[in-house]
Amino acid sequence: MGKAKRRSLKHIVNDKFQYMTRESALDSVIKNMDNKNEVIDTITLFGFTAEEMLEAGAAYEDVMAFGGLVS
């Protein structure tokens, strides 16, 4: 991979999380429960607990589906 491609790819990846706060990430997790891969990445990145997710409005079954991932 050339230098320009590498810089462009790195720029795109960094833009995704540039403005994501903990509250917006939690909101994103609750809205995108169907997209498991993205939700798992966000949960592990921010370290959400089951209690936080339930208080934000997630269904109990959805939270428990993540098992050991959520403390």
C-alpha cells in the first residue's frame, strides 16, 4: 500500500470517532442493536456497563445477548 493510500485510509478511520462522546456512543449503541459488529466495537471501546445501557433504553434481552462482553 502506498503512502497516499495509507494516509487517506487513516484519515477516514480517525474521522469516524473524532466527535464521538460517551453519550453519543451510548445512543449509537442503543439505536444500532441489530448491527452486532459495530455495537460490539463501540461497547469495548467505551467500556459500557449493562446498567448504563439499560438506563439509556436498551431492552434487557438485547443487553443480555452480549453476555460477558458487558459487565
